[in-house]
Amino acid sequence: MDVSSMQATAMTRQEPLLSIKGLKTHFATRAGVVKAVDGVDIELGRGEILGLVGESGSGKSITGFSILGLIDPPGRIVDGSIDYDGLDLVSMDEEARRRLRGNDIAMIFQDPSMTLNPVLRIDTQLIETVQAHAEVSTAEARQRARDALVQVGIPSPDERLKAYPYELSGGMRQRIAIAIALINKPKLIIADEPTTALDVSIQGQIIYEVKQLCRRTGTALIWITHDLAVVAGLADRISVMYAGRIVETGTTADVIERPLHPYTQGLIDSVPSHATRGHRLHQIKGMTPSLLNLPKGCAFRERCEKATPECLVAPEPTLLPGGKSVRCWNPAL
Amino acid sequence: MRKKDRQVPVFIINRLFQAIGVILVMSVLVFVGLYLIGDPTSMLVSPEATEIERQALRKALGLDQSIWVQYLTFLGNAVHGDFGRSFLTGQPALQLIVERMPATVELVVVAMTFSVVVGVPLGILAGLRPKAPSSKAIMTGSILGFSLPNFWIGLMLIMLFAVYLGILPASARGETVNVGPVALSILTLDGWRHLALPALTLGLAKAALIIRVTRAATREVLPMDYIKFARAKGLRPSRILNVHLLKNILIPIVTVAGLEFGQAIAFAVVTESVFSWPGMGKLLIDSIITLDRPVVVAYLVMMVFFLVILNLVIDILYMAIDPSAREKVRD
Ligand SMILES: Nc1ncnc2c1ncn2[C@@H]1O[C@H](COP(=O)(O)OP(=O)(O)O)[C@@H](O)[C@H]1O
Ligand code: SF4
Ligand SMILES: [Mg+2]
């Protein structure tokens, strides 16, 4: 762990930047209530990097959108609190929330081919982000736009500013989305699988650069991914999500090397690099259950090799020393 | 870059060639069609006229020749810009049409402006909250405007505003002001009063369509990631609506509004007939009834040209709205 992340971890204990408690975001659909997020707790210090890991459909994106207040009907935050820097994001009125979005809390989306508006020039999309939050001249905003492109390592920024999204590669578009996220110097960035749609080579670069940028500017980061390997070299701490709940949280080293929850264990065993080191390559058995039809008790029960009769009752998070927490009756302690 | 600059004229020239092909085919069809329907001289002479008088008239109009000779003569003259004279009045067909043009263009421009100004906001509203009662009311209205026959809407408006309330005239063009050679109603109050009902009749039907297109486009664009991203950037709702949404739904709206505009200019027959509006549609229907072939043919040729040009304008508008369309033109 480098020095800044040690500081970040230390600060977490004092005054978190973001504190989510018991967040529940449900969708009332015709087929039933989809409990996409069902009791999530997240704590994040200033400048800290959290990896939010879980398979597709586990509720990672909805957690991110809940923080930004971007849940649309039929979805709704039905319970819990999101405290950001002393502000209650859930009860806050929409205009106040708008002023935080893209200014204090920014988000990067998964698919860069869809996030930029196809009919607007790049400069427009950057400048409007500045002017939505600050009374600055267009010339001043354009200068900031250019600086932001330089910051994310985009060559010949003046030319790119005049381009339309379709003229740029996927990697370039994602860099621009990152520049948009950074342009107002937010305190928190939520990155929702931003490299999943990109080539592996560009993936590595972008992860490295975003980490550097966050460290340099002291920006906290929630990096959402389905791939544990991606966050291993990036995050200070990792939260593992399954079926709308966080099942395990801990420092990256703890989670990767001493996973407590059987699901985390399964995820780690299915990463090929671990298998080649002598572990058997392991796939978690069974399929991701439908959120409309979760097993009674622990949602992982039907796939779990350690399940016991107690697991018919849903476990609550157990807090352990060192900031760890696990939601399991039989953790690998 | 040089390639890009040269490509646009090529695609324009292609379109013009297409237009000439369409005009040739269409003129043959109209010629043969009107030839089969009947003898125009029967419309022109009194029932008591002798066969000799009729023959003389046929000869004078060139109708004694075979249909193909007549057609080739027409083509030969048309190439030189001469579309013949009306059988009925003897005036040059082109002149007749051009004289009627301002009335139609004026009517259609006002009607289409109304339909866009009313239809786009209502369509967006209905698209933003599809389940709200107001949206359902808008859509019901649009279905009515869409499915009720245009002449019936016209008659109802006449009943209400002209007969029952007696506040608006039901026919003719009212006072006009000449701007150069062009007579315009929209410059006088009386002109507007006459324009109101026909423009409303035509505009309501078009608005119904614009509402549906706008609503569908809005519903398609709203779930897009770039709209969510715009919200995540903290943009004000007005900016998201007026820039991010509107610019994207403009493409289908321009398509439909453009085509409807062309359709209305070329064939505003029903509305013009109901309101005795002295425009081109009225001229067309009158000429068809009297089998006044030179006018009908000249009219249709002009309209094909007009529609081709209009399509070009729509394509150029696309390119202005959608940057990636500029790219596609090259292929
Ligand atoms: N608009 C919606 N209506 C109903 N269910 C939804 C909606 N959006 C998301 N969900 C459900 O919420 C769950 C979590 O979604 P998401 O957070 O996108 O998962 P992921 O972890 O892959 O990001 C999914 O099972 C999905 O079916
Ligand atoms: S609570 Fe039981 S079923 Fe759930 S993960 Fe732990 S051991 Fe497995
Ligand atoms: Mg997701």
C-alpha cells in the first residue's frame, strides 16, 4: 500500500466522505418487487479508492445511481441513508442534488460509445458541464475543457475539442468521459465498469491513469467491476456484492488473500492466475438466482458449499477488527 | 477533406437524374391515364355543338394526333420550358400554376408552423410522462386528429367558427398585399382571418402526426445512456430537454415534417376545396375534372421537381443536425 492510501485508510476512521447505511433501492415491476439493492452499507474516506465487485445483476450500478439520485420509476430508494460530507442525499431536494452531481460527485459509465451525446461536439459537452455549476465565461470554460483533456492524456486536445463522438475511438471517448467527470474537481467519482467495453491494453492504461489522477487530486473513487482482478491493483478496500447486498468488505489485501465469505472465495478461485499457482480452477456452482426468486435466508445458500441449517435465516453483517465486515454464518475466520 | 467537398454535389446530381426518370415515367402515365378517361373537348364545347366544330377544336388543341405523337410533341416543348396552354383558358399552364402558388405555400407554411409549434412540445410532454393523464389526453387528441377525415374537421370548424359563432369567414382568401408579383394574405388582418380556418384544419391533422412522431422519438431517446450521463453531469433539466433531447429527436421530426410539408404543398386538395382556397390543390382538382391535361401534367412535373428539391433540403438539414450523417453521404 502506498503512503497516500494509508493516510486515506486512516482518515476513513475519522470522518468518512460518504456513508451509506442500510440502502434499499427497489423496483416495483409487474412481475414483483425487484430488490436490486437491499441493505447496502458503504463507508468511504476522502481520497480513498473502493472496489465494488460482484457479478452482473448484483446491484452495483443501481447502488451507484442511488448515490447520484438517478433512480427512475419504477425504481425508488425505499429505505436507508446516504450521507455525503454531512449532507443527506436521500431527502435532499432535486435542485440541491443537481448541484452536487457532476460537481462534487461525478460518474463514469460503462459503455463509452453510448455516454457522449452523438449530435454534440466534444467541447460543448465539456463546457456545459462547467457552466452547469459555475458562472464562468465560455472562453474560460473552454480553457478548463482543454486542460481536462490534457490531464487525461489526450493528444492534440484542440482538435479533439472540435470533434464529434463518432470520430473518436472507444478508448478516446472513455478518456473524454473521464475528463468530463474530473473537470469540476469532484471529491468523489463513481466509475461503473468504465473499462469493460474496452480493449485489454487500453483497459490497463486507463485504470493506471485514473488511479494516478485520483491520488494526485485526492479524489475518492468507487470503482465498480465484475472482475476482482481489475481492482486488486487499484483499490484500497474492496466490497463484494451479491444479490443486492454487500457480503464482505475489507482492505484489498485482506479480501484477496484471506477472503471470509464463501462467495468471495469462489470469485478468487475462479480467477485464472490463482489457479495456475496451484489452486484448482474453480467455478462457483449453480447460476445467479433471479432477484424475484431468491432463496430463503442467505441469498447465496443454494450455491454455497458451506451452507448449514442456520443459513435459512439471512445473516446480518458482522463487524470484525481492522474495518472488516462479513455477512455469513460460517465465515472462513 | 477534398473528397468530402466533392461528394455532396455528386449526390445532388444523382438525385436530379432520379427526378428526371420519375418525371418521364409519370408524364407517360398521366398522358395515357387522361387519354383513357375521356375527351376533353366534350367539356369545352356546348352540348349543341356540331361534330365539325368539335373536330376543329380537336385539331386546334392537337388532339387529333395519336397519343404518342402528342406525347413527343409535349416532351419536345417541355425541354424548352413550354408546358403548353390550358385547354380551358388558353393561358400558359405554367403561369396558371405559378399564380396559384403563393396561396398554397402561405396556407401550408402557416399550417405546418402551427403543427410543429404545437406538436413538438405536446409530443415531448407525452413522451416524458407517458402515464400521466395529460399525456393520455394528448394522445387521444392526436388519434382523433389523425383518424378523422380532414374534410370533416374542416366542416366542423366551419360550423363552429363561421356558422355558430360567426367570427371567422369560411371561404376565399380575403384581402391580400402584393410583395413584388406575389400576393400575400399574411400581411393583413383580414387575410389572417380567412387563413385561420383552413390553416387550422390542415395544421391539426399535421400536428396529430408530429405529436406521435415526437412522442415516439422522445421515448426512444430518454432511456439512452447519454441522457443519463447528461443528468449525472448535473446539467439543468431545461438544458437536457432543449439541447440533449431535442437535438436528437429532431431527426425524425424533420423527416416527417418535411415530407408532410411537401405532401401538403403538392396535394392540399381537400382543405383547399372545403374552404374554396384559391391555391394549387384547387387548381389541380379542377383541371382533373375538366381533363385539362396540360395543366395537370405541368403541375405534376413541377411537383416532382419540388419534392426532389425538398428531399435534398431535408438531407442537408440532416447533415446539419446529425454529424455522422455527413459521413454516410460519402458512401
Ligand atoms: N428499471 C429497472 N426495472 C426493473 N429492474 C431493474 C431495473 N434496473 C435494474 N433492475 C434490476 O436491478 C438489478 C441490479 O441491476 P444493476 O445494478 O444494473 O446490476 P449490476 O451489478 O450488473 O450493475 C438487476 O437484476 C436488474 O434486473
Ligand atoms: S450464510 Fe451460509 S449459505 Fe450464506 S454464504 Fe454463509 S455459509 Fe453460505
Ligand atoms: Mg452494471
